Amino acid sequence: MDRFDPAKIAVPSTHFIGGRTVGGARETLDVRRPSDGAVYAALPLADADLVDQAVENAWRAFKESDWASRAPRDRARVLHRWADLVEADVATLAPLEAVGSTRPIQNATHWDVPFCAEGIRFFAEFADKCGGEVVPTQRDHLGMTVTEPYGVIGAIAPWNFPLVMASWKIAPALAAGNAVVLKPSEMTPFSIVRLAELAIAAGMPPGIFNIVQGDGRVGDALCRHPRVSKVTFTGSTRTGAAIMAACAESGTKPVTLELGGKSPQLVFADIADADKVARRVAQAIATNAGQVCVAGSRLIVQRTIADELIERIAGAFAELVPGPTWEPSTTLSPIISEREMKRIDGIVRTTVDQGGRILTGGRSVAENGGGAYYQPTILADVDMGMAAVRDEIFGPVLTVQTFDDEAEAMQLAAHPSYGLAAGVHTADINRALRLARGLEAGTVWINRYGRSWDFALPTGGYKRSGIGKDLGRYAYEANLRTKTVLIDFAADAA
């Protein structure tokens, strides 16, 4: 898609409840564009009464519409129509996604919107293909399990991939027959409203998919609402812990949490193409300016090739072009906010004070009159006791540690807190499989880094990186309760 004018993008600054946009609020929040820092909209903040209205509306729709009870294939047809509308609406959705987020227009057009649509299609196909089962019991009994939707799912989505991350929450819940109340991030709240409008156009009953806008207070109210039967969240480990606490305090409801990461990339000297691997490593931390939960932020490289590989990675970083999200030439995203950029830089400065050394980058970039940009950065002479290795940075900062043998590589890869993802780059398949078994991570990529369009593969973390899975069959099944039914049909049973 060509360049667009950010001033000409009309944003739906509203909630979405009962199948229609809902405006008006006693309190609003200025929403800024990361690309230039300009305030471009005022977001209405939901209060406790509006959260209650949205949840009660979803509950009524779940009970009174036929969404949960209709033939599963019919529910799937609505979701397929919705996906088709999303894909066809790319000229509207992509600029709306890009204007206020960190997603350049080319990425939003060719990845975010079609990936969102394809995710909806993927989960639609589970509607009539997963369910209960007959289980072995004694001869004059019939034992079975029956799966049923929870009712109202509370979903809280992050700001880094607004459409995609929201679809991971919404699509499996809706395919399973639930109603959803979604809180998008207050920093990237608008493209999701358009997504909800398209759901209604596809034939989804009003009230089945609702959106409440707001900050953490709204998310907390959603978690604590007695009508919300399950909560799904993607974001920081700290916020995930707060969500768990809120859900426990209000009635012990289940949660799915995809949380933070400090993912290692292990590179061995036997790689066949050093330039290809260097570019893969660079992309794994520079994509979306490192604002990715699975970003490959820790390079662990065999000592004999370290200098050459680092030089090639620095060269790949130098080719990136920072710029606003509405420019097709932009290949380095802005940081979501000035505050986040200062936090990233603070971690880099702290690491240098602790003994780390900047090899390249390490400072903010003045671009586009006020936008928040940070140079892709490489830090050497680091260890696990330093901030940049220990803490999730959520920025384009790569730490480098070297090893001599496989055992040392595994020791360096281990993190005391996080276990979201890991990458292994080697020509030795036996080694790759050993490491895949040994690494404590929810996803291990071998000779690649990053997700594919294989939605069947689940994603989720070990340790403090989360509970449960997004994507795959696991994500669908997590939106269903299981009921046991045992029938006695012996002659004297009745």
C-alpha cells in the first residue's frame, strides 16, 4: 500500500456494546501517535457501570441469542464471512492499524490484516470438529464427556500487534460459542472497533462481541466481574500476575496468560551461511523495533564465529530505515511512546554502568519531529546479573554472550524467570534435537526464528512467561468446559 496521510484517517473513538458503537464518557484519555508524538484522538474511558453494561449485554446475548446453540457449522460460516470481510477491508483496516501503532503500513497491509483474517478462519474450522467423547465404562453404562462454552470470556489485548493479538483471543472463544468482552490497549484501541463492526456485518448476533475502552482499571473490573467466567491476556509478567490475583479474589476463574520473554538465540560454528543466519538473528530482535514478546533478545554464539557474526548483524541493523508508520519505506518501527523509549535507554545505560559494552547503537534517534525511535543496539561483555540480560526490554536491544561447547551454551541460555521461546541455528540435526528437548521454552525454532502461518502450532510460555496456549487446538479447547455424563441403562436402572 502507498503512503497515507495520517490526518485523513477517521478513527472510531468509541466503545462497542450490543452490536453498535457507544460514545460519551466522563473521562477521556489523549491517544498519541508513536511516529510523531502527536495527539490524534481522545479515548473514552469506561467506568465500572459501563463495564457492567457490556458484560451484562454479553451475558444476555449468550443466553438469548442462538450463538452457542446453533449448529456449529453455521457458527463457522459466520466466522468465515467475517474473515472474508476483514481481508476485503484491508484498505481501511491497514491504515487504521498503522496510524496509531508501531506497525508500518507495509507490514499492516501484507501481514497483520491477512494474518488476522486467516486466524479467524482457522478457529472457525474447530467449531464442528472438536467436542466430547464416549469413554469406556462397564457394559451396562454409557459414559461420555460433553463440551460447553463458558459463557462470557474477558479478553485483554496488548498494543504491539493490535489486530493479530486481539484475533488470537476473540476467534477461539467465539468459535466455541462464547460471548466476548474485549479491552484493547489504551495505546492502540481503534482498529479493533472496525473489526467488531465487520463481525456484525458478517451476521454475528449483537452483544456476542463487545469492546470496552480504557486503562488498567477497566481490565481489573473485567477480571473481577461475576459474569465473566474466564480471562485471557497477553502482556507483561507483572500485569499477568495482577490479573491472576484479581481472578482469584473474585471467584477463582481460569486464565490464559501469554507473558514476557528473554528468548535466547543459540548459534553454532557449523552454520552453512553466516550472512543468512546473521540477518535472521537481526530480524528476530529488530522486527517491530523489538516490541515482540518472543523477540530473540539474547544472542549466544560460539566463540570462534562471534566476531564475524556480530559484524554481519551490525551491518543488517545499519540497513534499517526508521520512519513513521505511514511511509512505505519505513523498516524500523517507532517505539510505542516516549516513556517506553526512556525505559529502554535506561536499561542500556544501567547495563553499561554494570560493565556492559555498546558495540553499536545505544541511543535514541531524532526522527519526524517528536517520534520515539531507538537505534538497534548490540551489548557485549554481559552476564545474567546485568539488567539487559535479566530483564525484558521490549526494544531493539541484543545482548551477546559467547560459548565454547554445547553444555556452556545451554547454561547461558537458561533464564531464571522466563521461558517463552528460543532459537537454535546449527547444521547438526542431532544437536538441534537435543537442544530442543533441553531448552526450557514453550517454543523452540530450529534454523528459523519467528512464527509462521501454521496456526495449528500453539504458542505459550514456561516459567513466568505464562499459563496455557494461544493458537492451535489447545487455544480452542481452553474456551470450553467439560461436563461428564454417565447413563445407567441396565434392565433394573429405572
